[in-house]
Amino acid sequence: MGKHLNKTIAPVVVTICLIAYYSIYIMIILKLNIPNIIKITFLIVSIIITITIIMVLIERIKEIKGGEEDDLGKY
């Protein structure tokens, strides 16, 4: 389990950084004095991107646990 843990650290750190970025982005957008429809649009897009990032992280962890440590091995 230790060797898989070391290889999952980077994807988890990158995911946390991206989620933090989009959280700050959402907070800034909500504080701006722009129409609500634009705020809602940015909010929805940011949520979709965040969900996609989390899904990619889960898929990457499954690949690492399955023994495929290099994405280029598929090609």
C-alpha cells in the first residue's frame, strides 16, 4: 500500500490546489457587482469543472492501484 500512496500524493495535491482555486474564484465572482445570471453561469461552470477534476482524480487513483502508473503506457 505504501508504494501506491507515494504515487497518489501528486494527483491529490494538484486536485486540492485546483479546488481551492475554483473556490476562491467563485467567492470573488459572487462579490462582484454583476448581474445575477452571469454569477449563476460562472458558478455552474465552476461546479462542473470541480466535479470533473474530482472524477479525474478518482480515475487516476484507480489506475495507480491497478498497476498502470504511466498514462503513456496506453499508447
